[in-house]
Amino acid sequence: MTSTTTRRSLLKGGALAAGALALGAPARVHAQSKELNVVGATFNLRDPILQEFTKRSGIAVKPWINPSAQARADRIRVAPVDNLESGADFVKYAWEEKLIQPIDLSRLPNWKRATRLFVEGQATPQSPLGFGDNPGRLMYVDKEKTKAKYVPSMYQFDSIAYNPDRVPAKENVLSWGELFNPKWRGKAALYGIEWLGILDAALGMHALGLLKAQDLTNLTEKEVDTVILFLKEKKKEGHFRAFWKAFGELVNLMTANEVWIADGWWPTVMEVRQKGTPCRYAEAVEGYRAWAVGSAISATCKNVDGAYEWINFWLEGFAGAKQAEIGYYSPVDTYTKYMTPEQVRKSYGGEGRDGGPVERRNARVFVWNTKPKNQEYYSDKWNEFLAS
């Protein structure tokens, strides 16, 4: 999901246009620094977004990109960081470690347009909150919701990616347990990051009646042992083709028909389809594994005005529209001014999109991505599993 333009060549360009428009507003004095140190991942620190921010603000983004949410948070300890891009799961960790500071929501006018999911923590009063680190409940510092630990800028619902020519699914509905159906032996893939791989395995085992846990996102050591024992047995049977870690890795495996079913991402499905291989995104019987990535301000931030400018840019609409191109949702509805009515219908209205409209997905959260309390134990047992 990166373009041929390199991050380094972008940064060499520096401030692109003196007196450029600031986030769609009349020209004004820019934030106190011409640089902003942002820690994130390839799926959000994309070149078109970085370039547009620099064009509007005159601030050159110096990105540090790492697929590990843990590494991104810990970067604040050892290097200059202004903004941390992370999910609620590791924002919680960063907050507890005093690596980030409160965000004044009065400085973010567009946050008033946030969807209910991130204001109250559920799409409707009747919708499930979901197990784990729910952003709408975790992000706020005070009861009045005037300050936040981070501000979501994009979100999505992970589910089951599958080849419909190989894996039948009535009305595109599958259970998380389908990942472990013996019929797909040798053609299944599981995410290779320990806490997420174990979580997705736990979702499947729960669906099959093989695991009864009080909280699937925070397993006890005994419950982790149960999951690992199950995974070892499946691995011995030759069930798994791969434990994927990178977006492109799963795309290549599914495109080549080496994998028929996996815990996947919607952008993966889009890319596999574009390459000519049938691929769909199932509506999980039990519900989705949801997540929301956004921006926190480092406790050691040297460019506070620039940090707020960066968050306001993400909520202004351009970035939300750009992320919609690769399948992600914005928590605020400002994207409409950068998208045609047809694009909005397809991205948010669910026209021709697996899973239907975003409102339907918002109301079907089963679990949220969550950093487990005993993550070290997860890691030790996962490594033991991989070595088995």
C-alpha cells in the first residue's frame, strides 16, 4: 500500500509551498516548527496523505514506520516523537506508561461530527459494546469528554477472507470457526503476530465450543495454554499454509491459490480481486474483530501546535476520503466533500461491498483489538507454538 514515491524523497522536498492554504482555511501563520515527527504504519502514513498535509501546512512530516504497535509506542522513549499513530489497545499502554498527553477536544472542531460508535462506544443503545479495548469507552480522560488520550482517524472490521470458488458460504456468512475446518487443511492461514494470532484462534475455538473464556481478548494463562495446544495439533495435521504478517504476503498467497481462507483485512480482499482471483470478506456469524487507529500526542512533543494541526487534517476530510480508497472508514463524515455520491454509496453505503453499509458493521462488533494484560506470556507461548 505504499507508492513508488519514497518517504525520504518526500522529506527532502521540505515545505512545499510558502503561504500554502492551511487545512482548507485562509493562509495563516503555520505551527511553530516546520517538521513533525510522526510514528505510524504503512497503511496510514501513505505518501498522498503526507504530501497533502505538507502542501497545506508547510510542515514536513518525518515518519518512522514500524508494523509493531508495541515498537511504535516505545519509540517515544528513545527518539523525538510528536504524534503517535496507534489503536486504542496500545494507546492504553502508552497512557499508563505516561508516554502521551491529554488532547484538548475543543481544539478539534470536527470531532463534534464523530459517529456514535466513538462517542458512546456503541452504534446504538442496543448494539454490543464488544469485548476488549473499546475506543469509545477508553479514549476519554474525563466524564465530560472534553479531553482524550487519542483521537481515532480511521477504523475497520476484520473478518474472514476466503475464496468463494473453494470455500462455500451461504449469503457470504461464515463463522470464525471455519478457519479450522479440516476441509481447508493446508489452505488456511493465520495472522502471525502473537496477540492477534491467539485472539483470532480463540474466536474460532469459541465458535466451535472448544474454549469458554470470560474475555476472549484477555485470556488467562490456562486459557492461552488451551489455545496453543489446539494450534499445535492443527499445525501437526498440516492445517496451516502460512502465518502471515504482511499485507502483501497474504495477497500473494491468496492470489496464487495457496491459501483459500484466512483471518484477513478488507484491503487484502480488494487487492486479491484486482489481481484476478475470486475473494470475499465474510460476515462473521459471531461478529467482527474491530479496531480504530488514530493519533495521540507524545508527552515529549516539541511541536504541539503542529501535532494538533496533524489531527485536524485527518478529521478535515481529505485523508478520510483517501483511506476510503483502500477500504477504511473515517469516524467523522467530512469525507463527503472529497468523494462523489457514487463513491460514498459504495464505500459507506455498502453498495456492492461485502458486509453491507457501515452502520450495519458498526452494530456488529464482537471484540476490539486489545493488548492482553499478560502479553509476555502470549509471546512466550506463541514462540513455543511456532517452534513446535
